[in-house]
Amino acid sequence: MPARGCGRRCVYCDQRAITRDAGGDGELTPDSVRAFLSRYSEPVELCFFGGSFARLERGLFTRFLDAIKSAPPGSSVTFSSYPGDFEGEYGEETAEILKKYPIGTIELGIPTLDPDALASCGRGDDPDAAVRVVEFLRDAGFHLGVQVMIGLPGQTDESSTRDVKRLASLMGGGMRCDFRLYPCLVLKGTELEAMFLRGEYRPLALEDAVRTSGMLLSEAESSGFDAIRVGLLESPSLKESVTAGPYHPAFGELALSEKLALELSHENPSGPWRIERRLISRMTGHGRRGIKRLAELTGMTVREVESKLSTSALIKCS
Ligand code: SF4
């Protein structure tokens, strides 16, 4: 639902480029969703992404929610929204409506809580208001997700780490929250592209973005978040739209390999390391990036790292 319900213009945003190949043509209707859902016999998770779902005109909002009644029992609705959609009386009314439906997750776009970065992005959000919304929805019993970004204008690694810690502190009590992490890309036709072309914005280099992502993922997972996505969904329309920035079709895998290398080096700086077999590709994929990075972090040679790393079977050196 590219940009539907959203009247803002964040400098980096082009939801059409991001969602077009995922069927986000903006023509979705409650009837088309119903027809789609009636094909299923097993429970589904119906997801509305790309705009500000809770800001849709009320009648349309409830008709989209009603569509879940056409899905098999046990199905749920997940959607993304702008935190401001849940402020004040309007937000309370929205939460009351949502309580009547099987809501899976409410994902809040909180790219950062750094006021300077928010202002540079043209969002004009009040970070404290976003925090209050998280608390309000948490206390109302909804399962939450946060969509966080790195590499925004005016953002630093330190402020990103502070964001994750602050958001994590809102969970507590063993409560877990979904976590999506997106590196900021310069997309064609956006204000950010104009800023980039004027030399006012310098995007993160790919390697820097991978390292920051790995560090934040590790921080987030140990603080009560479940990382469910890193990097935008790869698609031809996204690829075509990227002017600059840390774009890589397998960005998430690179970030996960960085996370694993970081964790192994912290847990045991001199090895040996034994990892689950399912994780081995994070060390050996993409030109053995994880192994090379672990060597860099521990001051060993690649061969030494390979000799100290095992799953249930030893890894063969190439
Ligand atoms: S609030 Fe979300 S959908 Fe709206 S312009 Fe900003 S990033 Fe795009």
C-alpha cells in the first residue's frame, strides 16, 4: 500500500519503488483482499505495508480489517504505521477498534529517536512522543515491531546504539518485539537524492553499513528484539531506483555474517569456535566474508581461524 494513509514526505522515502514489485500498486481494495484470502485453507498472516495503515480513512481502515474474516480461523493482521497515528484521542480510538480484530503485530516506523537526524529527514517527529506511543501500545497488549534505520542524514553509530537501547528499555518483563533494520539508500527523485547531488549528504559505504548493522543486530537481539528483516526487500524496481548508498542484494546475509563474527570474537577472542551447522554459510558465504572478518577482529590469519572453527564436521580450507 505504497504511501497510503501517509501525508508526510520523509526525504529518503519512495514507497512506490520499494513496494511496486511486491504487488504494491496502490489499487488494493478490501474486496480484492477478501478475494485473495478466500483462496487459502490454512491460517495466514495478512500484512499491510508501505504506508500508514492506521491513518487510512476510518471506513476504509475497518473494511480492510474486516477482510480478515474471509481468511481461515487463526489468521491475523499485521501492519506498519507512523507512530503519530496512535497519539491522543485518535490513537486511543484506533487501539479500541484494533482490539476487535486478531492483530498479529503493529510495526512502527521509528527510523531514529535522534531529534537532529529526524529534523534532517524532514520528519519533524518528537522522539518522546514515539516512545509514549510504544508504551501505550505495549500496555494495551499489542505485539509490536520497530522499523529502525541507519545512515540517515545527521545520524551516527552512537545515536543508533542509543536508539536501540532506549527502545529495548521500553520492553522489559521478558517481552519481545520485532526488529527491522534498514540502511538508508538514496532513491531517484527523492529529496535525499537532491541533497546527495548537492553534496549535503554522504551515504554510508557498504562495508560501514554492514558493520553497523551487525553491531546493532547483536545489541538488539540481546536486548529483547527478534530481528526479522535486515535491508529492503530486493526487487528490480528497488535496484533501478537506487542512486547511491549501501545497496547489496544480499545485504541481510552480510549483516548477519558480521554479527556472527563479532559475537564469536567477543565470546572467545582466541577460539576455538564451534557453531551450529545451519550458520556455516554466514562464515563461508560471500567470499568467506565471515571468516575473513573474524580473522581481522582477532588478529589471526584466515587459515588460523579456519583451523579453529568447526560445526559438527570440520570446515575444509579452500
Ligand atoms: S512516514 Fe513512512 S511512508 Fe510516510 S513518507 Fe515517511 S517513510 Fe514514507
